[in-house]
Amino acid sequence: MLKFNWKHLGLAAGLSMTLAAAGCGSGGEEESGDSGGESGGSEEEQTDSESGGESSEDSSSSANYGEEMDYQITGIEAGSGVVGASEEAVETYDSLAGWEVATSSSGAMTTALGEAIDNEEPIIVTGWSPHWKFQEYDLKYLEDPENVFGDAENIKTMVRQGLEEDMPNAYTVLDQFQWDEESMNSVMLEVQNGASPQEAATSFVEENQDMVDSWTEGAEEVDGKEIELVYVEWETEVASTHVVGEVLSNMGFEVTTTPLDNAVMWQSVAGGEADGMVAAWLPLTHGDLYEEHKDSLEDLGNNLEGVRTGLVVPEYMDVDSIEDLTPAE
């Protein structure tokens, strides 16, 4: 049986999607093309009917995006890691001079993204993956030549000391749990489309039995042994924690899942109050917390590799790099 513990929910409110505090994307999965840069040295005579008279200015489509968007990047919550990195990008890149990061919420950001795509309008959002928006829409990261958003991170599994002796079967599952971005995105998208996290996790487990079997190999069923998994209430961690909880529940564990603040999540596992988490973003996002608690918990390794953040645009936008944008006048 899978139970949900909301005793710390208030601590997690407002933390939605503050992930990647130090940034985890290195720019540009798509290296397709060079959309006219910000400097106008190319003597290709380009006639643009909508822009009159300023011959020295580059008049490619990328040069017009800033005006259409009022030189704004659509962000999420103020203080989140990806917003901080985006603000740093505005300071770093000449092409973003005069731009600003408009903060709102992760929900408002995805709503604005969907509306822009429906109308085929330009938009730049603060992005991270895994995220269901990459399953729903055709999107790309803008290349980040200055590496402002940092290198890719991994999500790791941490358990309390002594779990292997106390619950060897749960330890085996947590140690072997590993999946990919596409799998996580599918669970997040189902939740976004109206399923509860529990319903989405149940569907995933039923439809991906071969993957689940690789996690449970060598583990035996139990009879009502209690286990508590904690997580920060980001969409990614809601997905992974409920999927693992469903697997353990099917093995006979009495599973409680508890959403917590980042710091409290780490403290609870390190202090033995909770049994484990599959929500450790390293080496950047949770780096300080890992250094503080690493001697009091056990690191079981990566459960998902290559998570990242950066500036994200729809594929239909003719721009591939942050440097392709044009500063505000």
C-alpha cells in the first residue's frame, strides 16, 4: 500500500522547480544552422519590407525576435536556479544587453509557452529537462557558448546508513533503479494531462514491466514492511518517487512518500528519519547539501543522467544560439 505524507507540504510550497541552482545545461543540442548573427558584416543584400531604412542593422528573423517579445525571457519563480543563470546570461552576453528575465511561476511559464506555440509566435523560456514540455512540444535549447548554464548534472539515489541491513530488498530496488529522460517525461506528461501522480506511476509500471524487472531483480517480496521515501516537490521528483514507491508497494512494502524542503529532505535521510530519496541533483544543484551530509548517508549512484537547464525556444524559431539574438536598443 502506498501512502502520502503531507506533514511537510508547506515547507515545499513555493519551491516548485527551483531546480538546478547552479545550472546544468551546456548549450545547444541542435547544431543545425547559423541564423544570422548580431553583427552585420555579411554583405548579403537582404531586403526586409517590415524594417525600413537602417541599413547597418542585421534584419534577419532572429534580429526581430527581441522586438516581438519586448526583449523579455519568460521565467519561473524568482530566486530559482535557472532564473539566476538566465539573469547571469543577460549580464554576460552582448546579444542580451537590455533584455530582462520576467519571473512568474513554472505553471505560468508553460502556459505562456503553449499559447505562443499555438499562435506560432516567438518565445524564449527558462527551461530544464527532464520536463514534460519536451514530450508535448518540439523545442530546442539555445547554444550557450559561454557555458553560463554549466555542465549537465545527474540525479542520484541516496539512502540512510543501515538500510541495506534493515531492508535488503528495498535497498536492492533503490540501488538498481535507473531510467531515462523519455520515461520520466512520459510520467510527468500524464500528470500534466490530469492523472494523479499515483495513477501515472501505476500506468508506467504496468506498461514497462521489463524495466521494472531490471530494478527488482534479486529482491524478494515482503509482508508490510514500512518504508518512507522523501522528495522535493519538483515535477521530476514527484514522478520518480511515485514510480519507485509503486514498485516497492507491489512488492509488499507499506510505502509513505513525503514532500519536503530541499534542506529538510537531505537532513531526514542523513539523520535516519527517512529511508531514502531518488531526488539528489549533483554535482551542482544539491552540491552544498551533499557536502554537508555525505558522511551520514549512502550514495547509490545515478538514477538518471544528463539533466540540464538553459534557454529554450520552439523549433520553428530561426535561432540556434544565445549569440544569435539582438540586444535591445
